[in-house]
Amino acid sequence: MEKEKQTTVEADKEQLEKMIKAIEDLTVRIEELNKTIKHKDAIIEKLQRMLFGKKSEKARHAEMMANMPTLFDLEYPEESPSSARALQNIQYFRKKRCWN
């Protein structure tokens, strides 16, 4: 009986040592994962600042201006005489106010 208790105690100690080693390995793994998460969070934060910050608006504006053609390169349609006449014939009327 006593021999059986010793073997079960030894088996329990071995199992306990395996569990302790597994726990230590998992804590090391968790710490590594936390470091990578913090690193990736920092990268995301930096990219968001680049995307939505003041500097990005200036960059978008500069890029848009670089892609636009200059005023001298644009071709303007010639005005027809009828459209010029139509612009001259526009009249505006104001409603008279009623004075009591």
C-alpha cells in the first residue's frame, strides 16, 4: 500500500513538473506575442497618422496639383454668337415692396 502511494506521489510530481514547464513555456510565448502586438500597434498608429494627419493632406493636395494639367494646356471651346447673345439678354426683376 505504501509502495503504491509512493509511485502515485512520484507520478504526480512528474506530472506537476511537466505542467510547471508547460506553464513557463506558455508565459514566455505570451510575452513574445505581447511584444509583437505592441510593435504592430505602434506601426498601425504611425500609418494612421500618416494617412489622416496634416502632412497627408498636404501630400494629397500636392499630388492632386501635380496631376492637374496647366491652364495653358487646356483647350477651350470657342463661343458661338448665339450663346453670347443669350447671355446679354438676361434681365432681372425685383418684386416691389408694399409700403403701408
